[in-house]
Amino acid sequence: MKALQIVPGVLVLAGVLCSCSSYQNLSAPPKVDASGLVREGKADTVDTTSVADLPWKSWFADPKLQALVAQALDSGTNVKIALSRVEASEASLGSARAAQFPSVTAEAGAAHTRTGSTLGTVSQSGTLGFSASWELDLWGRLSSASKAKYAALLESREYVNLVRTQVVASVAGGYYQLLALDKEIQVTQETIELLEKNAQTMASLKQAGSVTEAAVEQTNATLYATQLSLFSLRQQVREQENALCILLGRKPGPVERASLDQEEMPAGFHTGVPVRALARRPDVRQAELAVEVAYATTDVARASLYPTFAITSSSTFLGLAGGLDGFFSPENLMASLAASITQPVFNRAALKANVKSAEAAQKEAVLNFSQTILAAGQEVSNIAFQYGQSQEKQELRQKQIASLQKASEATELLLAAGEVNYLEVLTARQNLLTAKLDQISDQLERLSCGVKLYQALGGGVR
């Protein structure tokens, strides 16, 4: 079975060919143009190492995050459910492969018979033997069924990989969200401390006759509003911790974590993405294997139109009256060997309909594969661009905060000198708080983009 390949410029769907002396080779699979699939992507790269080749422990260096991801992969129910699907596919493949080999059955029987008008005549008989049957796979129907089941098994394993990437990304994304909330609480508390000092300053200025009662109350109202925002942030922290615990497969509780300022993406990462890297995505591999399943299923349907050849044999000892004496003697042995051919006649229309249905499913699988590739390119393009944008915003955001910090300090001095009113002080302080919260959002966006890009390129399997 040939694997589907993604090559620079062209996505080639390599067909599943019928084994042995198959009745007919499948038609040449289509080609899908992949040029420009990833904007600013590279058709090839000298450095063959992809983001997806990095183990998740190398991508996420935080030891506390690593412990959470490991626990989610080991104890979380999502991966266990996916592994159960693999077990079912393995059993199905074993059943399909067993159909290619002869089946052997054993049989034994005994009879006690009375005949005559008064049932006085008694006769006894017994049988013991074996029989075997074997369908000759001349048209490749059984081998194609095995190919379909094998591809389905590989598809289920790719589903496990897909779930693993989702679990890794979900845990990391939730962890970074939790760190961002912690940072927002920290910044808000620092702002509250400054506002409390401002409120005391306003009260002193009112006693000195520099400001009015309205200025004092407005400052207090701003302080209370900022204090109230802590309740919402703490609620979000609690909900995020509980959501992470669900992913970890444990009861709701606190989550041990680091701080947002300690988190960084791997150094030397570039946003340019080689097209070949998309082939490592589990969802692309799933769609690829679904095409192989569809081609093999079509092969099975077409082979069902042709005659079935079978060989049967049996060996049986027939014991008559006289008990076990001489039961296994040669004269009691009966053996047979037969060959048969079965050609569909009246149900041929139904079999042809099955072929058309399989061919339609085959076309659908190819189109789904093409659509999956396009969606993968779009996702990677968007995330890679967003990641680059988030990096560029950091320097500007830092300059903005530095300017607002100076403006806030300057307005407080001017207020003490009576050069500005209290509204300018409150506005400057509020603008500084907003900018600091926006900086936290920028940090979270950058980390989240790193998580999404790692997942989009198939990272997290190893």
C-alpha cells in the first residue's frame, strides 16, 4: 500500500493497488496543486527539522507545565477513549486477515435409535471428524478487505495522535490563560494600592481647599470599581483551574503554576513554514488514510461482481453398533474433497449499486483530503502571521506603558501644584492600567499562538 505524499507544489494521492492477480488496477489518483498553500511558506527547507519533530517537553520548557501535560496524557479520559478505538480496529483487522486462511471445524455426534412396532430394535451410531473450507482470493476481494482494515487501523492510530496534540494544546493554552489571570490580578492589586494613595492625597487636598468633595468621591469611586474587578478575575481563576483539572482527569482543585513573565517560546523559531511540514498533521494523515480505505473498499465492491471459488474437505469416522471397538478402523473413515464456484446472478444489480456507492465514497474521500489540506494551509498561515504580529507589538506596547507611566507621575505632581484637575489624574491612571492589561493580553496572545502553531504543525505526538 503506497502512502499519500505531500510534495512541494503538488499533493500526490498515491493509489491503493489491488494485490496479486487482481481483476483490475485502480484508476490513477488525482493531483491537487499545493503551490502557495501556506502564505510566505517555503516549498522546501534546508533545515529538515520541523516544529512537529520537537517533543512537547522541548517546546514547553516550564517544568510545572510539563508535569500537567504528562498527567493529562497518562490519566485523561480523552486519550484512553482514543486508544479503545485502536483496540477495536486491531480486532477488526485480525478478523479480516483470518478470512484469507482456511477455516477448520470439528464435529462429533452420537445417536441412539429404536425402531419396530414395539420399539424393540435398538441401533447406535456415532460420528467424529473434521472439515475445512478455503475461499481462493483470485480477484483480491479478501486482501483488499484486509488493506481497508489495515488503513482503518492506521487511521485510528492517527486519531490517537490527533487527540494527543489536542490534549497538549488544551493543557498548555489553559495553563497560559491561568498565568495571564494571575498577572492581571497582580497588576490590578498594584493599581489599587496606587489608587488608595491617590484617595488619601485627594482627602488631604480637600482639607487644604485645593479640590472639591466631588473630586474626592470620584477618586473613591474609581478605587471601588477597580477593587470590584478583582472578584471577576478570581472567579475566572477558579473556573480555569477546574477546567484544567478535568483535562488532567482529576477532581477540581488548585493547580501549581509558575508566572507569566517566566514563559517563553523556543528561541530561534521562524514563522516561515515549509509545505512539507503539513504532512505531519494527524488530521491530514487521517484524511490521507481515509482515501486509502475508500480505494480498498471500492476494490472489494468490484471484486464481489466476480465468481467466488472455494475448496472444501472433510474427514469423518462413522461408528455403528458395537461400541467403541473398531471405531477408528479404516473401514469407518469417510473423506471428501470438493471445489465450488459461485457466480452472482439475480443480485448482480445490488452488487453494481454497491460499486457505485463505493466509488462515490472514494470521490468524497479524495475531496475531503483536498479540503483538509487547504484548511491546514489556511490555519497555519493565519497563526504564523498572528505570531509574527504579536512579536512586533511587544516593543511598541512597552514604549506605550513607559510614556503612560511618565504621564501619570507628571499629572500627580501637577495636581499637587494645582496645575491640573483631578480628572486628568484619574484618566492617566486608568490609561496606564488599561495598557498594562493590554500588555498581558499581548503576552498571552504570543504564547497562545505558539501553542496553536505547534498543534497546527502536528506537534505533541512525541
